[in-house]
Amino acid sequence: MADIVTGVVTHLVAAGTGGAIVHVFRRYESLFRSWRNKDIEEIAKHIKGRWNATEVFSDDGSKAVFSMELKCIGTQVTGTYLGVSGKEDKNSEFDLSGSFKDRILSFTWKKRNSLESGTVTVLLIRDNALEGHGLYVNPKDGRVYHSKFSAKK
């Protein structure tokens, strides 16, 4: 009989503890989500907007300058690239899509009306600066190359 009472008491204590944990989690879940959303909103505030970007390409050492406009919805990033200068990219338009986590932004780009595409991963190093690297396929030889990427607001 004592074993049955001990078992029932143990189960009641476990159920009560589990219920208390669920209650605390539910009560403070919105506080946690709010705190997390504030982090995301703060980083998104620094990412979205107009950027002047420079990319130096490893296949031939050439440099291109772009005007970049980024928009953020949560951690998702979309935008456009417009080639300002560069032998291959001047006046070209590109569509961007990607995401960020913490201060790391990764996006893919695709040249409009072309199969040319690539990817860039950067770190938000200051409120107004991005630095990182890209990968792209050279349309002339079909090989993958890397680039050095930087941008400032």
C-alpha cells in the first residue's frame, strides 16, 4: 500500500512540476518573442536601405560598383542591384533574395534577362558597413570564382 501511495504522490509532484513549467513558459513566451523580435528588428534596421557596394572579381581582378537597395521582412531580405560601373555590369540590373541571422547576411543575386547568378555572404561590421565575399560563375568560361565584397550606406 505504501508503494502505491508513493507512486501516486510521485506522479502528482511530477505532473504539478510539469504544469508549472508549462504555465511559466506560456506566461513569459511573449516576453521572449518580443525580445527576440527586437533583436531582429534592430539588425534589419541596419541592413535595409540604400547601399553603395564594390565587388572585386578574382577571375580578372576587375572591379564593379553597384547601387544596392535592400528591404527586410523579419529575417528575409530582398532587393535590387544596379551596376554603376564595371566592364561587364554597368547599367545591368540584378534581383537579390536572402536572409540574415545575427549580423550575417547571405543572399543570391540573378542578373535580369540572363542566366548569370551568384551568391554573397557578408558581415554587418558596423551600422553602415558590410564586408564579405561572393561566389559567381564567369559566363565566358563557366567556372566558379570568388569576389571580395564591401558596401557602405
